[in-house]
Amino acid sequence: MSDFKHKDFTGSLFKNEYKEKDTQPDYKGSATVGGKDFDAAGWISQTKSGTPYLSLKFGEPYNKDGNKAAPKQESQAQTSDLPF
């Protein structure tokens, strides 16, 4: 993957050349929103009346090991007042 960085509130999708099943996205890419990076996926679909549209899904980015980025841990101050 390149070191390209999107400007804030922008993204890009590319045709998924490895799609084998309908559950896999037709397009994959990334976006930056509010200074945070996201993975993006898009499926070509159509409404009941036949109008085509692109359905999108955003998620936490994957790291180079193929795992999702580790979620941010809560600070000790937020959990120290729990009774257990």
C-alpha cells in the first residue's frame, strides 16, 4: 500500500479485482473523515424499482498484518469508578 494520504472528508474506491462472491464488495478503498482514516467498501445494487445505487460501508483500517487496528483503550480514570 502506498503512503498516499487523503485530504480530510475525501476518499477513493477502486474496482475489487479479487471479488469471488456477491457478499464481497464490488469496490474497495479508503477515506479520511475528521482526520481519522477508514477502510471503505462499495456494492453495486438497485432499488425495488430498478434504480441503481452504490451501497457503502466504512470500517476501522486494517494494519499490514491483516488485522484490524487495535481499538483505543479506555483510560484508567473512566474505569476506576466501576464497583467490580
